[in-house]
Amino acid sequence: MPQTVKNPFDSYKVTYGIVSHDTTTYKDYSRIDCYAGGTKVGQILFGTSVLPGNNGSVINDSEIHLYFPLHHFANILELLQLGPAHNLALYLEFDLTENPMIGGVAVD
């Protein structure tokens, strides 16, 4: 049976920018940091700087990091605008080999 990690959050901060690993290649980059009572519980990364095949991970034993193509940015922002009254949470589901399978934003 898959294991699910879920981190509720009540606020978030959006950052958008450009990443350059050299002086000729520039890639879109956006991050949404999610907080519960001022403590960071995870982040959602978007853009061409995110490598294909990544979908999520748990960092520091509890922080959920999710990775999406940039074209999902508007959809995620729309969910976040529902606000804390809708019990928002980041989630990540793992298969039996403990590999991330699916992750996203849950609205309860």
C-alpha cells in the first residue's frame, strides 16, 4: 500500500525569476514556499530549470518539495487563492519501493 505524506499550510510566498547557470542560457524559475504558522512545510518549484522526471521529494524529514512544468503555475495559484478556510495541504504519495509517485496541492 502506498504511503502518503501530507503537510497542511496556512500561508505562502510566491517568487518568480530567471535562472542562469552560465551567461548564455536562461531558464524560467518560479517557487511557491508554503508555511504553517510561520514554519516552512514545503515548496512548489516550476519552470524550465526543473529537470524532467522529477515530481517530488521529502527534504529534512518533513518538508515536501514538488516540481511542476511552468504551464501548471496558473492552476496552482488558482487553488492557493481559495485560502486557509479550505484547509490547503501539500501531499506526496510514495510507492512500495519508496519512490515518489504523485504529488500536489490538496483542498479539503
